[in-house]
Amino acid sequence: MIRIFFVASLVLITGALAFAQTAEEPTLRVSGEVMKPLSLTAGDLSRMPQAKIKAKDHDNVEHEYGGVPLVEILRAAGVTLGKQLRGENLAKYVLVAAADNYQALYALPELDPEFTDDVVLLATTVDSKPLPKGEGPFRLVNPTDKKHARWIREIRSINVHYAKD
Amino acid sequence: MERSGTARRKISKQQLVVATLFMLMLSTLSFRAGSSRASDPYPLNYPAYFGNRFVIPADNPITREGVRLGRALFYDPLLSSNGKVSCATCHQQDKAFSDGFRFSIGVDSLVTRRNSMSLANLLWVKNLFWDGRSHSLEDQASIPMFDVHEMNQPADLSAMKLRSDKYYQQLFQDAFGDRKITGDRLIKALAQFERTLISAGSPYDHYLTGAYTPSQEEQRGLDLFMGHNASSAAQVNCSHCHGSPRLMVELFHNNGLDKEPTDHGREDVTQDRADRGRFRVPTLRNIAVTAPYMHDGRFETLRQVLDHYSDHVQTSETLSSFIADAAASDGRSGYLLTDRQKNDIIAFLNMLTDTTFLTNPDFGPPQKGIRGK
């Protein structure tokens, strides 16, 4: 009887822990015109190709941002890039949405190394530390943009869509 | 005399003309009967600077007769369980379709949970209610009807009540092509009417088209509000959330009302702790007439609102990072506005009052009265 009770409580606790884990861990959702929708945690991102960018934030101080180039995340989701980025695929856009519902879009060629040398970074760290509350856990850093309106903070989702005419 | 088998009747010109006129008359009649099915589209009137980022559902186009029916329903208290509460009870035109109370009282004399919101320019809003839980006017309309503290009468029940009314039978016929009165059609008509409630005639709109020159006070307030002369990022940034010609950007932010909010706002919808105390940014159009302010109507005057942002911003885990950066770092609790700055901003906010919208008879109770009486 005691054994059953012991096993049952272990199961319950593990279940509760697992639930707590998935409920708390922030994820980045990638969907839309993708071959494979993704749900990425900071851990998943740390296992993808990394890059570092130096850029000045609003405080006019230069920081070093670390993370994954946005194009690599799209590549992992199977978005039409590189050789495929031609014809009808050029009518697609990437809509990045933040926790507060703020949205901004990028055209695919702005992100693809076969079109541009500029790197748009999905940052997870600043100066080797995790991004602060209100900015992280995921933020876009795009030094090519002089204004920071597209350096979206607290990113929750990335959606690729065809433009409607 | 025998008639030849190949004899042809000669049709005179006169007979031809008569026949043609008769056919024309017949086809005109059938056209008129047909047009009571396909009602005329309702011409939406809005400035180009509002943009076209809205969706009208394919199964509910906006038609003149649909709007006429929706308007009649909007003002009809028969849609409530005690016959006394209509949509217009909590959404009064002269208050830009809010009601001037902190919370609203429905059929059971108990108060609603949150402050009644203005219905101006909802065509452009995708997340309805303070917590953004509804994504279309069709979806939203049934919720106050269902709510026991509001109208307490689901749309299907209202439809039953209206079925024997000849006035509504005609309105439904005109709007939908036959006399079937259903909850679904009731809601569609209401949504059509609501989509026409467009407010774009304030002094601010005239300023945008170059037809109005603001006073010095108004211009200072406008510049401050819009961040026109901002020399650094740590500035008054009202326009981040309340900018654009529609005076709202559809964002969810915790604007520092409480250290520990009792109303969790958006968190109730997303179950995300990071959304605690976040509410949808409402439009500031007609703000001078939509007191009291905030999701719980805690501020009675615009001055109190300005005082909050200036001196009483409460920090918490989920305080908007945009407010935190500009106003709550270095031990501050707000934007620290001077008296003059507060008065200037209030002068600008008063520019947002659109009296043509507040008095447009097209948006008011039907001329013929409730149920044609």
C-alpha cells in the first residue's frame, strides 16, 4: 500500500515538475509558409549557428549582442531561401511579433546572405549576459536600421506569409 | 378562305413597341424584387491616413439595410432579460459610446468587472475588450448579451422575442432577403452597424489635413505627446502606445497602475505570467468625453491620468519596458512632467473630440423610434 502511495506521489511530482517546466520556459514560435513549424527555447537556440554583433542601443553605448542570425532560424524551419528565393517566393514577408503585440516585418532578401552582407540577429545575450527583463529573452538587433523601430523586444513569434494583393 | 400553312402573322411596329415596353417593365419589376435580397453596399467614409488594415468578413458585408437593422437592434432594450438594457445603455453616443460610469450596471443591478469602452473606429481593432479576448465584432456582440450582469439574454432568445414583431420582420427581410429572424443574423446586423461608427472629424483630423492651426498650448502638447522634439530616448513617449492617426497602436501594456494588480488583465487570456496587468491600449479619440479612465475607471479626470504617468507609476515585474526605461529608472516614479506640460498635453487631448461623431444622427436612435413606434 505504502509502495503504491510512494510511486503515485513520484509520478505526480514528476508530472507537476514537467508541467511547471513547459509552462514557464519562454519559446519562440515559427510558423506560416514554413516546411516545419518550430517552437524554440533558449536552449534550442544555443545549439544553432551563433553570431555576435556590436551595436549601439538607445543609451548610445556600444554593446555586444550574441545569438542566432534570423536567417538561420528561418532555414531550420524550411523557408524558401538562397537558390529558392526567386519568383513567387519574393512576395513573402517575415512578420515578427512581440509579447505586447507589436509587429514589424522584414522582406526575405533583407535577411538572406545570398542577397545581403548585413546580418539581422535574433539576440539572446548582451555583453555575454542574458538580455534584461523587458528586452529578452529574444530580441532582434539590426544595425543596418538606423532607427530601432524593428529591433523588436520580447519576441514571441515569427510568421512567414505571402503578401496579399 | 383557307389559311396557308406557311402564312406568317404580320407584327406591326406598334405591336413591337408595346411588346418591348412590356418586357422592360417586367424585367424592371423583377430587378426591384431582386434588390431587396442584395442590399446596397454601405459606403464607409474614412480618411486615407487611417489605412485599410481591416477585415470585413466575407459572410457579413456592410449593407445599408444591414446597418439600418443593426442600428435598430443596438438601441432596443428588448434584447435584455428585463426589457430595460440595450447596447446603447452602456454605449451612449454623446460619450463616444461609453457610459460615463466607472463600472456599468446591467439587468441585475450588479456592476460589470471593467469600464465600458468607446466603440469608435472598431473596424480597425482586432483584439476587442480590455484583455483582447475577442477577435471580431460578430464574436464580441454575443458576449454582453450572454453575461448575466449585463443583458442576460443570448441572441437566440432575443431573436425569438422579435419574431412576431412586424417592424423587425420587415427590417430582416430588407437586410437578409427573407423574414427569418435568427440570433446569428441579429449579431451580424449589429456588427455591421458598429463598423460604421467611424470618428475622423476632430480638430486633430483637421490639423492633419492642414485645415486647423493648433493654439500654442495645443501645439506644445501635441509635440510633447508625439515626441516631435525628443532629443533622447528617455523622453515622454506617449505616442509609442497612443500614436498613429487612430491614437492607438494595438498593444498590450502594463502602464504601472498597481504594484500588484488585482485584475490580471491579459494574463487571464494567455495564461502567461508575463502578461499580468497588461491591458489593450484604447484609442484616445474623444477621450475628453469618455471618462472615467483605465480598465477600472479609477481616474475621473484627464488631470488625474496625467498625474499618474507623471508621478505615480508603480513598478512591477510586468511594467511596460517602454515606460520603465523612460520613467521608472533611477528611482523615478513617472515622467516628472511640469504643470505646464500636463496642461499642454490636456489641451492636445481636447483636440481629439469629434463633435460631428458625437451628434451624427446616423449613429443615434432610429428616427422612427424603437420598433417603429
